[in-house]
Amino acid sequence: MKLYSTNNKSSEVSFKDAVFNSLPQDKGLYMPHFIPVLSDEFIKNLHTYSLQEIAYTVAEALLKDSIPADDLKSIIEDAINFPAPVVALKDGNYVLELFHGPSLAFKDFGARFMSRVMAYFLLEGEKELNVLVATSGDTGGAVALGFLGVPNTQVTILYPKGKVSPIQELQLTTHGQNIRAIEVDGTFDDCQELVKQAFVDDELNERFRLTSANSINIARLIPQTFYYFNAVAQLQLEGKSDIVFSVPSGNFGNIGAGLLAWKLGLPVKQFLAATNVNDTVPVFLAGGEYQPKPSVQTYSNAMDVGNPSNWVRIMDLFNEDAETLRKLVKGYSYTDEQTVDAIKQVFQENGYVVCPHTAIAWLALKDYQSHSSEDNTGVFLSTAHPCKFPEVFPENIASKIEVPMQVKELESRTKQSVSLGIDFEGFKKFLLG
Ligand SMILES: *Cc1c(COP(=O)(O)O)cnc(C)c1O
């Protein structure tokens, strides 16, 4: 697999370099030079394959000889070791549950695959890797668990003090080993700023091999295509077609992977990009200007993004053809009040509890269906387990949320974190230790 930067289409880097660089020097995003179309035979028979078999076929088609077949198989078996079931609701729609991984959010797919790919390349004699990651909540947990115990890697997670949920904090701070957490007395933006400064600091770059684990890494995007194929596989078994995927969106990595799956030949009728009031993309999809703006805080905080970092990649996938993109992807955005009402309504109608991000995708699906007379099979993606956001739910619903085993287990552990301010010198001193 060879990749180019969206800012320089004639550039060419290997998959390995793209994974370790994360971002090209010219600040574009890496994209594959060649996106194959999978055979009709494979697509027609998706239902005969397991999630891991599908993952292998898709990854192999994209990566080609970047990783030998047997090694790629082991990476997938190790990384994608939890299911992504499609669950039928009473209202006729389906929910694609992506929260059965260790951090209880869909980011486990990307983080686990990426960490294993990095570890694989490190085995070839690369220098120890220092992963720096700023998190507003979900990314840190997925990255921590993805890299936990991976040889030759050190992970440093920065999170804003008092601004992540109690479960998220436990997921960041209770591992030890090669994972350490820094509680920053500031906002998520301050955390991100510290990480950015570290990446351009000469002394730190001389001492360490720094890499970022954020969602623009191509090794996080690829594994997110797997569950779209696997969802279609499960719906084939029920004789369903004309699939409409509704995707809760923030940085647009998740829906970006869905669109990549579509390019790879997956039959999808329509994508819905569902956001909270951070509606930069829905405004554009409705025919307006693409105008990034500062993010606004909401209940669906993993989607509080005013300038989605994967958007460039999506435009590139469509050769900047906004018209085609606007046909395939419709945008929707909702307030916190609508989000809470949706949580209640889904619960009343289906006895099913959705997290605030997922509720927004359900709303978009309902809106789409109420304005469309065409046949469709509605699937909304559930990006996180509701127990990660306990403060949003009314008491009668909160008490219905089953807390998974892995969370109960976390509660018995002690928090280990270092407190730092927002000054770069303090952070640098800590890293140089
Ligand atoms: C990260 C996240 C999102 C947003 O996904 P993007 O790929 O950034 O669009 C949505 N929901 C949850 C729960 C998340 O953690």
C-alpha cells in the first residue's frame, strides 16, 4: 500500500511511514493511492464470513503486501476480538453496537488495530515509541487499553482535570505498566496544545521517538471499515437491503471509514452524518459554506468538534465533488434538549438505553425516515456504552443501565496520575524525567 498526502497527491509513502508519522509534514492527511473494489462474490456472500474473516479480506485488499498474510491475520485476531452485533429494535430499526471492546467505545477498533500494527513494525528493530495523546474522554481509554502491555512503547495521556466522567477517568488512570496519565489543570484544548508543543520541541524529539495516536492516523481508519461490512453481513441474513447508516459524528473518522467501505464496494443506500450543535458539516451538506468554528460544549462531548479533522479526507475521497457527496451523505444536528428527549423516547418505545451520542444518530434516522418514502433499512451506530455518561440520564433510565464487568473491576483499583499545570516547561520537565 502506498499513500499520498492530500496536500501533495504525487507524494508517496509506505504504510509503515504513514502509521508512524500519523500526519504528513505538509499537514495534509494520508490517503491510499489505490482503493480496490472488492469482488461481487465476496459482497454477495458477506453473511458467510465472520467479523475477523471480513476484517482480514478488507485489510488485505487495502494493505496488499505491507504486512505479510500470516502476520496480518494474527494482528486482526488479537485486535478485533470482540463482536459488533446488529440488534433489532421494536420500531423496525437496527442498532449497530460498537461498544463491546475493553474501553466500551467504538474507538477500540481503531486503537487496538493501530497499536498492534505499530508494535508489529517495532519488532523489526525500531526505536522505542513514545505515544502522546490528549483526550476529552473516550480516546484516552481506548488508546491506553490498546497499548497496555505492548512491548517497546510508552504511552502518556493528558486529560483535563474534572472534565471527564468517573468511568473515563478510571479507564485512563488505573493501568500502570507502560501507561501513565497526566491530569492537567485546564481544558481539553490546553492538553492538546501541550501535545502539539511537544511534537515541535527539538530537545524532546532528540530524546524520544514521539508519535500521536489521534483519529487521523490511517491505521485507525482502516479497521473502522470492518464493522460496516459486518453489519451488512448480519442484515443479509435477515434478507435486508437498502441500508441507511446513521453515524454520530465529531471528527468524522467513523463516517469517513463508512464512506471508505462504500468505495470498497459495500452496498449502502445512504449515510446520515448526525452531529450535536457543532454543525459545521451539516451546514455544508445542506448547501452552505464549509466554515470551521470554535467548538461548543454539549452532553455528547466526544462530538464537540468545530473543525473536524477527517473532513479533508472525506472531500478527497470524493475528489472534491460536493454534489455527489451531498447525495450520499445527509447532515443532521441536534441540541442537548433534543438529545435527552431522544434518550427517553428510545427507552419508552424500545426498552433500550442509548448514550447521548447514539441518541443523536437515532434522531437523524427518524428524521430521514419521516421525510423519505423510499424503502430503507435503518441502522444507527451506537458508539459508546451508556454507563460512560451517567450524568446525562434521568434516574428511572440510569437505574436500567447494566454496568459491564470490566467497569466493576476498574472500580476496585486506585487512580494513579500526575497533576500538572498548563505550562509547557513543566510538562517537558516531566517527560525528560
Ligand atoms: C469519538 C466518538 C464519536 C465521534 O466519532 P468521530 O469518528 O470523531 O466522528 C462519537 N461517539 C463517541 C462515543 C465517541 O467516543
